[in-house]
Amino acid sequence: MAKNENSNFSYMTRCIDGTTYKVKVIFSDTEKEIMEDKVLRMIRNETVTTGGTCRIIDSPQMS
């Protein structure tokens, strides 16, 4: 991966089920794809690679 000296970036840290994830988010001034399109593409690709075996999350019960 080429190092880009002029990149705008930030870090996001999240703790999920006791595991801490640190993600570096890089913003490109030349990218044409918007974030929403990128996330939707990643979800579609994940569904294809898992063979569609993802299960549907039930909505929480409200009292």
C-alpha cells in the first residue's frame, strides 16, 4: 500500500463484546464514491462471500 503524505484521517475506537477495535478512517479528496455507497457495497460483498447465511436480527421487545 502506498503511503500518502497528504491524507486526512482519524481513528475510531469501539469496544464490542469485550474486544476493542481501533479503525483508521482515511478521507480522500479524489474519491468519487460517497460513504453510503461504500458501506452498502461492503454489506453486499459480505453477503455474497458468506453465501447468504447471515441471520436476521430480531427487533428488541419493548415493555
